[in-house]
Amino acid sequence: MTTEIKVPVLPESVADASVATWHVKVGDKVSRDQNLVDIETDKVVLEVVAPDDGVITEILEEEGATVLGEQVIAKVGAADSAPASSEAPKKDSSKAEATKETTVVKIKVPVLPESVADATIATWHVQEGDTVERDQNLVDIETDKVVLEVVAPEAGVISKITNGEGDTVLGEQDIAEITAGGAAPAASSSSESDSEAESGDEVMSPSVRRLVSEKGLDASKIKGSGKNGKITKEDVEAFASNASKPAKSAPAPQAAVQAPTGDRTQKRVPMTRLRKTIANRLLEAKNSTAMLTTFNEINMKPIMDLRKQYKDVFEERHGARLGFMSFYVKAVVEALKRFPAVNASIDGDDIVYHNYFDVSIAVSTPRGLVTPVLRDCDKMNFAEIENGIRALALKGRDGKLTVEEMQGGNFTITNGGVFGSLLSTPIINLPQTAILGMHKIQDRPMAVNGKVEILPMMYLALSYDHRLVDGKESVGFLVTVKELLEDPARLLLDI
């Protein structure tokens, strides 16, 4: 039986998407819930997973292709049986490796940036006794803003782990040892096939692991129904629904007061460094600024018509998809030139005016919201802005953003519309003075020249520090952005 792989349903404010990265090729065997391809929109990257076990029989859209919601992009056929001789080479190779000379290699924390004093061990992906390959990710080291991956310098066996998850470590500190060329401890014959299956196929795919984390469940209590005991999304949903049902118990005597029993459980986990940093900075912004928000609305039809007319030619010439964010950034830069106070910041009793235009772009990642900086936006064209935002979004998703890419920024743009937000009041990203919130594009009846027309409208929200920016400047800034977006020719003519 052939199964069609389709693009997920796109948010209403997103017209189309782009095939970013294929993780498989025709002929590859895939398992249920395995990530097949990344679909990129203006701001977020969507993972498309395999609905069942099988073999990739056809890929209809290659990387870089523009696709629509629910468009068929690949096909998966029934899985073939694995070659019977596949186990023999593994055993022979493990015996051959055991004869090699062994060398102890120390695993160290990477050199931390100058602004970072220490770090925390977030997640160990291996245990003592595990066999690892060269360049395999061993552990995630978390700082205040970025996660550093520590990979194996040599193939071997994890012989010692000196620091567990949650421990605070310093730069270049020893945290584990690998016996290079060593062999894993021999296991009983009855469990050998199970251990090989687990080492080659994770119990949970990334999408299932994210679902477990979102629901706050204990993965060790969930029984997997997939291949080799793999936990599927259905297993997680079933476990969550059973946990939410109140347990039936005998009525207690009226005089006795008993604690709730049954499946009424809770899970307490420590906040990550990134989440603690976000919480502290948001609270600091709320308590230390005189924050106000002003609103306006934009008719997005001119930009949408322009994109529709030129997006294919633009992508063919520049190798980048023409999205909305490049228009937003261009309009913001022009408005910042006209209203310098919005591009300034307060330092003690001084006002610092910036003569450059570094714009922070809010990016949603599995670990939380981050704001990497797109620098010198006034010197970039539309294609350079689109490519820059795409690179930052991919790095944010993969946890590859550097401290340098997160520091600085004079103004922030956040687009909650990709998640369906119709209106919001964004919080200032300190030490900046203002932040612009874009929202969902929604068709509404509007009065145009005395007639009612249905137009794609979007609300704008500008939150600003009233200590530095007056109402006249904030409203003027927002009106400028509105005029530039409703008449994109102004961006080219500088009027």
C-alpha cells in the first residue's frame, strides 16, 4: 500500500512554504514518526514525519521547491523485509574492534564565550558502557542563551561520566572519558538482539519527544506499541487521556480527610537556563520601563499582490523565497531613520542614539523564544534579508545560534501571526526602546471610497518605552510603517 506524504496545513497568514531539507532519499527505509523533511514558512520550520513504517518510493518536490498546504510531496510504500545477513557483519565488526588497542580520551566542556562564566549539563545522550561513533553528539551543554553540543572525538566506549545532568561546569572541564577502540561489555544472548535494536532505533522520535515534553509526561511510564517498542504519538495521547481520568475509589468516611489518590500526579522539573533568562528579562522589562502600546492596522493586499506577481522570478534570480518579513524589515529600517529616538536606548542618565540598524528577529525554537540579530539591515536588499532570516531560523531550530548572533540589536520584530495571534501587546526586549508586533492576516469588510470591500487586514502593535519615546513619535513611527507597507513603491522611491 502506498501512503502519500503531504505538506501540513499552513497558518492562515502563510500563503505558501518551501521544502528546506530532505532527511531521506528514494529507497530509504523509514519508521513510524521518523522526521522525513523540514518545510519552511516565513518564520517557522515544520517537521513532516512518516505516518507508518515503509520505504520512500518517490519524492515529488526537491529542496528549495515552493509548496502549498496539503500538497503531496512524496510517497511511502510498504516496508521490505530486512536482509537476513544484516546481523552478522555487526557482530564480526564488534569482535574486530575489540582487538584494537585502547586509548582513554577525555571529554571536555567547550571553551565558553567571554561573557559566560559557567554552564549547565542539560542532557546526556549516552550512558556509561555505550558504544559511540566519531562525531556522535554525546551531551548538550546549556549556557544562558545557547546550547553547545559536545561530540565524540573518537569511536569507542563511554567508560566514565563524571558530571550528571543539572551539574554546573566550567570551560574545558573534564566531564567524561571514552575508551577509544574499546568494546562494550558483553551482554547475554537473550538480550543481544533487543540492545542492538535500541541502539539503532530510538524509543521516541523528535516529534514524539516534544509531545511528551509539552504534556509534562513521564516517558518511562508510557508503553510503546511501535516497532521494537517504539513510542508513537497515539501511545502518548492514550496515556495522557488515561492520566486525566479520575480514578474510582471507595467513599471515605466523612470524618476522615484523605489526600487525593489514583492517577492525580504531577511532575516537577527545573527551569532551563534559557527559560529562566527569558523570565528574568521579561519581568525586568515590565518593572523597569514605562511601557505603552499603540496600535494600527494595515491593508496587506498590495504586498500580497506584489509577492504573487514576482515571487517566482525573485526565487529564480536570487535563490530565496520572497516572504513578508523582508518587507517588514525594510519598512522598519526606513521608519527608524525618520524617528531616531525609537532606534536609541537609555544608559543610566544618557540617551544613546545608534547610527546603524541591527534588527532582532523573534524566532520560536523548541527551547523557547530567542531574538537573534540581523545586522546592518539598511545595507541589505530583499534577498539578503530573506536569506539572513532563514539562516537564523534554522540555527535557532537546531540550537546552533552563537552568543555573538544573540547580542546587540536596536529594535525587535516579532510575528505572532504565524501562530494565529490576532492582536497582542509585545514586551520590550531590553535594553531596546521599542518592539513591533505583526499579527494574523485576516479578511475583513472595510470601507474604501464609500464602498464596502473585503480586504486582507493585519493589526500592528508597537510597544515602546515612554521615558524616551513620546506619543507623537510612536504614532508617527507606526503610521510610517503602515504607509510603507500599504504602498511598497515608497520603499524603492525613498518617499
